[in-house]
Amino acid sequence: MEIVSNFIFILVILMYNVRLVFVTLKELPNNYYKLGLVSFGILHFSISLFFAYFLYDMSFINDPKDFYEIASKSDGWLHLFGFGHEFMYFITYPFVKLKIHITVLFLLYASISFKAFLILFNMLKLEVIKNNNAILFLLFFIPSLHFWTGFLGKEALLFWLMVILLQNIKQRNYDWRILTSLLFIFFIRPHVFIVLIGAIIIVALFSTEFSKKYKMQIILFTFLAIVIGVAVFILYYLKIDNLNLESIENYRESFLSFSKTDSGASAISIENTTILTRIFYLIFMPLPFLYQFTNNFQLLLSIENVYLVLGVVVVLFFWIKTPFRYRNLSIDTQFALVASLLLIILFGAYLYNLGLGNRMRVMFLPFLFYFFIKSINFNRIQN
């Protein structure tokens, strides 16, 4: 029965992905883009399956194993429900009870994130990406993006939910779909939810698309959502007993102590660095000559970070050549920019490990790349 259920599950996933690719290929204007899409898909799923095969040889990756094993050992479903890891146990439980193997779940989550990438590419309108900025599209080929979104984990779901949120903002679908996306983001990572709500407020306030009355409604709703979200985040996600300064200060001290003892081989001292330094580490590190590599994984990351620096230089060149104004950007591009900046500030505030930073980047780099491409094409890409 276990073999049959896994076979059927794999067959359904493969059929879905094949259909998805063929539909997307038909929409692309020439073989150049079609070859790029096929190459992208091969890269994405190859990294995912490679990761799945060597999962138990990677001591620094524990989340997929924990989600699967804790769900499999549970004698009930509802009591698993909660925030963060608990939510992942909760949604993994039904698959475990169906005897779906963890490798098959890697394929499922890789398919979810692959769909998110295709939605993002469709919103970018790939036909306007010419040779002069194709280097920016290749940023989506950075291996670590596929490494972290290709396995049973929060990143694949968060990426997909954030792209759905961006898509609905672009389409002006201010309805239950946005609320549903935000709700699931809230259960997976409450602090990311709070930041995204903040981004919505900022974009709405400075947008000319909304009336003052509609802006007040958005601000009221998002303010209440932030208040509730912060309270839940502190009490249930951070597990602070009481909402008072003493409890928060005690948490801060315990976190600093934790970051010193559990920061691995690529530690970043929160006490001895500024937030600007940590933001630089978050976005660009490690880089050759600036960091002494302790393993081959860091060496590989440095190569893609060099390409990331090159991409930023290209963007700066185009901005100097063709300046743009924030107000001229479409509302989805504005949201991608504001959300990226707020997430960078958030993660930079508590970054204590380069490896952790590489994982965090999955939550803002795709939005940042989206903004890069749209900002240098804002005269050609219409809403």
C-alpha cells in the first residue's frame, strides 16, 4: 500500500509539472526563452532531489527531518497546530499518515516553489527582458534559492504565498485571496507577516490609486493586524510569558546567549557589529578575500554572491543611465521594493550566522530581483 500511494503521488506531481511547463512554453515568444525555462526547471528539481538524496548526510540541515519525524511519531493531529515549526508538523501529519515518503514531499515542495517562480516570471513579462538586462534574470538561477525552496520546509511555502500576495496586489484583487495568503504566512512566520502588513500600509499611504477613505480603512485593518500579530508573536512564537519590559529584556539576553553558543562555524557577533554591517553580511557575504572560508559550501556561496554583486552594479548603471521615480512604478513593484527593504532590516537586526542569512535571503531576494527588473524596464513593462 505504501509503494502504491507514493507511486500515485509522484505520478500526479509529475503530470502537474509537465502540464505546467508545456502551458508556459506555449506562452514564450521564442526558443531562447523556452530553453531558459527548461534549464531553470532542470536546475530547480535537480537541486531538490540531490538535497533529498543526501539529506541525512547533512548535519547542518534538520528542519525537514524534524517536520517528518515528529509528525510521524504524533498520535493525533489537532494538538500539533501552532506557529512556526508546530504549523509545519500540522500540515505534514496527513502526508505521513498516507505513508508518503519524505523524498516525495521534497518533490511536492519543489513543485510548489517552481509554480511560484513561474508566476513571478509571468508577471515580469519575459518577452521584454532583452540582452541588456538578461543578466538580472539569471539571478534567479542562483543555486541557494533552489536549495532552500526545494525541500520540505517553510521557505517553499513562504515563497509561494508571498508571490501569490504580490500577484493579487498587481491584479488589484484586494479580497479573500490576500487575506488567506497573509493568514498562512502568519502561521508559518509571524514576524514576516508583520513586516508584509507594514509594507502594505506604506505602499497604500503613498499610492495615488486609493481614496483617503479607502486608505483609512486599509490603515485601520493593518494597524489592528499588526497589534494582534505582535502580541501573538511575542507570547506564542517567542514564548515570552508576559508583555512587559522585563520579560522582553530577559528574552533579549537569552537570545544573545543562544546566538553565541549556537552560531556554528560562521558566527556573527550581534553585540560587536552594527545593523548596517549585518545587512551587508546578509546580502553579500561570504565574498572572496573578505571572508575566510571554513568549508566548500561557503566557497560555493561566495561564487554566487560575486554574481549578485555584479547584478547590483548592473542595476546601478541602468539607474544612473535612466533614472526612475518611485511614484512611476506600478503598485506591485512598489510593494516588492518596500517589502524587500523591510525584510532586509528585520533579518539584519538579529543575524548571528552566515548560513542563517543565506536561508533568510530566500524571503526577499526574489522580490528584490523582481523590483530590479521592473525598475529598469518601467517604460516598457505596463501594469
